[in-house]
Amino acid sequence: MAPFGSEIFANASGAHAGARAARRAVEESREVVASLLGARPSDIVFTSGGTEADHLAVLGTLAAAARHGGPIAAACSRVEHAAVLEPLRAAARGLAAVHGVGTLRVEEVAVSAEGVIDLDALGEALGEDTVLVSVMRANNEVGTLQPLDAVARVVRSRAPRAVLHTDAVQAAAYVDLATSTAGCDLVSISAHKLGGPKGAGALVVREPCRIAPVLHGGGQEHERRSGTHDVAGIVGLATALGAAAKTRDDECARVGALRDRLADTLLASVPDTAQSAPRDAVLPSHCHLRFSGVDQEELLVMLDRGGVYASAGSSCASGAIEPSHVLLAMGVDPREARSAVRFTLGHTTTVEEIDLAAGVVAEAVGGLRS
Amino acid sequence: MKVLVAMSGGVDSSVAAACLVAQGHEVLGATLKLWGGSSDSGCCSVGDVDDARRVAQQLGIAHYVFDMTEAFERSVVGPYVAAHAAAKTPNPCIECNRHIKFDRLLERSDRLGFDALATGHHARVLRGTGGRPHELRRGADPDKDQSYVLSMLGQHQLARVLLPIGGLTKAAVRARAAELGLRTAAKPDSQDVCFIRSDVGRASFLGERVELHRASVVDASGTEELGAVDALELVTVGQRRGFARAPDGRRRYVKSVDPVGRTVTVGTAEEVATLAVALDPGSITWTHLPLDDGAAVVAQLSAHGRPTAARLIGGADGPVLRFGAPVRPVAPGQTVALYDPADPDVVVGSGIAA
């Protein structure tokens, strides 16, 4: 990434040698990303990250569909990331009028206690007017994987017009997206979840799917996303995705074993502890536990002081922890949801760290309960 | 000591945190998210949280945001609205101090293993030693003294509370913040009620939450009807604005508001003045020990009111403050802070006007 902030500083859209060097890096990255995602290079639209990729998928699809006139509808699971839920809700409130989107009905589809989308409910939510369905590859909070092949079958049979989008931001490091998202028209990823830089992402727009641009301007990315290319970020995304693909099988086994060690230790040593979703249904990196009676805000402070960096749900703009919409959708009592903490493991996690963390967590929970 | 400092994003709590760091304490900053709706500093007061977080960065301390919106709604906003519906004038800052900062947050501070909770209030705590009680005293800056809004604290809380800037004037606080390069150094003091946006105002805020009732305005000297107000819930005892002068040109003030009879009684300063203020018996708090019946006190009837000598008399319906000379009427719901006549900087207790 480094040369693109110094020696190869040129704008990739320019018409000189420096620009060509930058553009070459962008296009090489595009090929890498496309091949790892099972797409064609022309299907890849580079964005500023997952949120922008999701916005482009949601608003770009709605705007393209709105051109044909008539009422339109969209559906998503209740556990989608806010980057999908909020643009859909905003569009339903009329805020996408600037993109030509008129009346829009949005169906938020129920999930099971494990966080898996209810396929019957999905089928009922879809119709002739459905133009977009968005179901994430894996949930960012609890890690639950969604049955995208089955989702695609329901969508194709019940909503022939619909574009199927999946937010694969959380899954990309541990799931082969080339095979598992082959039935999706749109796929969002973000470099930072792969160990790459923050602020770089991509949306796969699989032929023959068409989206309207959300950002207008210089017409980069085949008129789908204007804005000067973040060459360093794009190279970082491709490099991170490549590194993840190379080590994926080993890492899934290694990280999964560490996760099991952490979960097993805590479930055995800390009373009244529950895991939010069964381990065979979630990403190997996710350990999502609830410690009954403990306030997650207090537990996070204790863990931070003990050197354990964990998280709880998602944060609002102020930084306060909000009650997890994911747990609430899974039927968890709001009070109980306040006792949840998410431990996310990664490629740098070691067994020593797991054992240290388990000790710190057990002690912190014990201290807060006494 | 391990100290949790409540950082609102204002200059006072910024400097309170800085003082604690300079004193060598192990300090952690926390900003409370109290209101989920819009406020003058953005949704959930995001601007204030950003300021607090930045100050914590500059001081090299960890900073957290604690979500206490549910408790705030239950213990502060709900009762604030209900009190107005009952034609009372509550003080939400005091209720926030009573139920949130010096109760829930203090409990949290204990659970997290802190030795003390600090805030940026302009008041002083004198830690009692050798069995002597802890004292709550007025702040060093007479114009900014906030002992009134802390007057409901008892020994249980004072034992664990630090008020690091109580010995500084506001000017000194701002100078210290500027010296440290804190972005809050020149930030204006907060005004009014934090959960009501200034461009919305109290009337609209309450109008969306309670039914407002028209009331007739009558003269205190007789039953002469002088007109009407649109919302008795927005009228405060002692209020002058919005009422016509007496025929002789003297100003008229609100003497009482009757929500049942839907009547607002007004009169001249002499007519509305009172020699006694009844206190809600359930609202009385003592900083240390209860005062004897008939004890002399110095009463402060509003946040920046003039301290006035009084006696606290036990009555059949609850305690009554009796004054030697007439005082302006106190709106029901307002807190009265009580000070020690022998040392009028020392808080002895508080009560809420009935």
C-alpha cells in the first residue's frame, strides 16, 4: 500500500505515466478481488467500505427499479447490519426521493432463536413488487450464518424481479464467498474485517444486475461510483482478501478451536452463562455470551482494564451501547440482552491470549456479581 | 485513589478530571447518555460526548459512555412532566443528581471498584476524620456555587464523592482549561434543561406530553377576574412575565396556581409575599443529622437565590420554614436548600416546597 502515498501518488484516472502505474495497481487489485469473490473484474465496484457498499446496493437497486415506475417493495432480515437496515428504513420514509425512489414498502423478516432467517416468513414477505432482498452472509454481532442458497431459491421463485444482496462484510475472512454467494447479485465486503485498511471496500454487481449510482461526479467505476480511486486502500483490500483466502481453511480450524476453548472454559467456569447461538451455526471467530445479571457496560470496563478488548452490540453515535436489535430479534429479553458480550477472535489471536482472557472474564463477572 | 469522573463535556468536569490526573489519581472518565432524543448538542448530545472524549484523550485517561436513558426517563423526565401536569415547578437537575449521578452512577462506580466518584460541580466536600461527619460546603466562586443542586446528598454519598474544582473560581477553571489546551476552555455554560432543545422550548416540550388547560387569572386581593392563561401547567408561582400590572402600576406576580379549580391567583409583591414555606415531608434530606424542631437555618429558595434566615418548624402536615420577614413565594416542586446559620457555607439538608 505504501508506494501509493508517495512514489505512485498519481490519480488513477489521469493520462500520464504516474496515473497509469496507479491505474495498473487498481486493475490488478480488481482482478484479484473478482477472482476471489467468484465475479468478473467488471462486476467489482470499489467503495469506501462496507457501509458505502451496502448503501450502493440498497439505494442503487431501489433507484434503478424506480425508473420503471409503479410501487416497489424490499425485504431484509431483522438482523441485518444498520448499514442495510437504516438506508432501507430511510427510503421507506421517503428520504430516497432524491434518487427517484417513491413509495416503498420494506418487510423486515423474522429470524429464529439462533438468528437464522425464517424462510417461510421470507417467502410470505415477497411478491411481484419486490425489487430487493438483502440477507447478510453472517451476522456481525452473533456470527450466525444465513442459508443463502435457500434464500436465493425462495427469492427466485417468489420475487422474480428482485435483486438479491448479501452483506458479506463479517463473513469474508472465514467463508469462501466465491461459492457461497454465487447465487447473489450483489455482495458487499470491507477490507478492515480482513485485516486490511479501514475505509476500503467493494460491492460485487454481478451481470446482468444493474444499479443506479448513488454518488455522481467523475463517473469512475463504470459510472457506478464516482470519486477518485483510493489506490492504497484498494491494493490493501485485495492483499487482505488474498491473504485470507490463502490461509482460510487452516485459520477456520485454528480460530474455531480457540473460540471453542474460550467458550467451553467460560461456560464451565462462570455460572449462569449462555451462548447466544450454537457454535456450529456461527462463524469460527465469534464467541457471543450472556452473563445473566451482569451489565455489559460494566463488564466491558472491567475487561478493558484487564486488557481484554471485547464489545457489546453496536454503538450509537455518542458511543453508548444500544440494546442489540439482533438479540431482540432472536427473542432475547431486553434485560438479558444487556448482559451480552461479544468476543471476536482473529488471525493474531493466540492460545495464551484466550487463557488470559478467560481468566479475566471469569474474575470480572464474579466481581460484578458479588 | 481510583476515581471515576463524570464528564459532561463541559469545562468544569474537564478541569475536574485534569485536577484529579494532576493529583496523581488513577482516573477514568465517563459520560452519561441521558437523553435519547434531540438536544442542543445533537442527538444523544453527541457533540458534548465528543468534547468529553477528546478531553479524556488529552489527559491520557480512558473514557466510556454509559447509557442511562431508561433510568433518566423514569426518574427525571417522567416526574418532570408529571409535576408540571400537577401545576408544580420541579428542578430536574436536582432529581438527576439525586437518582442518576449520585445514585446509579455512584453504585456503578462502587461495583467497578472505584474509591470515589468525582463531578465538576462548584461545591466542596470536606472529608470528616476521626468520626466527624463529612461536610458539604458552598463552592469558592459565589456566583457559580452549586451547593444548592447537591443539597440532597447525605453522608453515604459524601463519603465517596470528590468535587475537585469546588475551590476554584469559574475564571480559574477556564484559565486552567486554556492552559491545558482543552477544547472545552471557552465553551459556554450549559443553560436550562438539558433534555429540552432551546429552539423547541418548555411549552412545546410539555405540550406534546401533557394536556394543557386554560385557567382564569384572579386578583389576590379579591376575586376580581383579570383574564385567562392558555396553560396553567406552564405558569410558575412567583412568575411576573405575562401578567398585567395592577391599576396603580405596580407589577403583579403569581401567588398560586390551582390545577383543580383552573385558577391562577396574582398579586403585587406585597400580596404574594409569604412568611412560611411548607415542605413536602417525604422530601426532606439531611446532610448528617436531622435538625431539632424549631432549629434556626439559612434557607436558599432557588439555584441562585439569596440565603435567608428561617426556622424549621415541625407541623401536623409536615415541616414548615418560617421567616422573620416576608419572602417571595416558592413554587411547589422547587427545592429549598438549608444551610447552617453558624457556618452559612455548610449545607445541612434540603426539602421540596409542597
